[in-house]
Amino acid sequence: MQGFANKEALAATISTRKATFYSRSRSSLWTKGETSMNFINVHDIFLDCDRDSIIYLGTPDGPTCHTGAETCYYSSVYDALQGSKSNQERQVATTLYSLEDTISRRKEEIVTEGSGKPSWTKKLLLDNQLLCSKIREEAGELIETLLENEDKSRTASEMADLLYHAMVLLSVRDVKMEEVLEVLRRRFSQSGVEEKASRKKS
């Protein structure tokens, strides 16, 4: 990511080892992650040869971009010009991480503000029985689109509903979407039969 830092922001970063910047619109310091908890833990700081720009080298606690993407620089100009699928793949990941971030913020609001302004996500986060019933309901409706040979748009809509409710469950269980994706990546290298056999052994 890129941000503006003044002398005070740099001093704060050095002392706290959390990436800190200066907001020119608010005229105040801000620390990356102070709202989302996706802090950047700074290990080192580098100056360029002209000493007019710096790099914070650190490890993020979660997605760096506010969209939920791993990096703010996920849009390739060359991929866009060539119509590459890479941008589409990045967009898929960004959409999932963005949804995860929104659910996470609703969860934080419950802690900081109480139930507060009603939202469907907050209701689900606060009621495990309601959440589980909705997941069963949405899974059933997705299945029906196949059995009843419904329109593809209906299948996509029901899958979106199921995915959203499943991601709320992940948030309740404190499981990150990246953990789920990592499991899928590992499974790419083995057959379904082998994967199921390995689960029985463990």
C-alpha cells in the first residue's frame, strides 16, 4: 500500500513497530489496522537515495487493502490490455476478502457499540441457531435449482446467499477465508479419493 507519512508518523512507527501514517484530510496520525485490526507489523524501514521517500517492510495481520485484497496493487495494466484472466482471478479473491472484511467490521461493531443499528449480519453473528438454519435453508434452495432445472441466474443467486451465510459462520468460528483457500490449494495436488483417505487417518 502507499500512504503519506510525516516526521511524527515515522517516529510513531519506529516506537510502536506498527505502520503509521499522517492523514492530510483529517490532520492527524493514523495507524493501519486501528479499525480493521489488520495491522502491519514493521520489521525495518528503508530510505531511498534522495531521502524523500521511505518503505515500511513488515508483516500484515490480514488483508492490506480496504477492499480485502492482499495488496492495494492488484490491478495489472498489461493484464487489462490483454484481456487476461489474471485480473478476473484477482477480482474473485478481492470480492471474497471484501465481504469477509465487511462481516468482520459488523462483528467489531457488536463489541464496541453493542447490537446498535440492526443489520442482518449482526443478527446472524449473535444467534447460532438462526445462522445454522439459514445455511441449511440456502443449501436446500441451491440444490433445488439443480433438481428443478431452474435458470442459471437463480443458481448463482442461491450460491451467493449460501456463500455469504457460510462466511458469517467462518467469522463466528474465527476462521479466515485464506485458511479455507489454503486447504483448497493443497487439495489441487491430490485426487479426491486420496484427500478423503488422508482425513480418515488424521
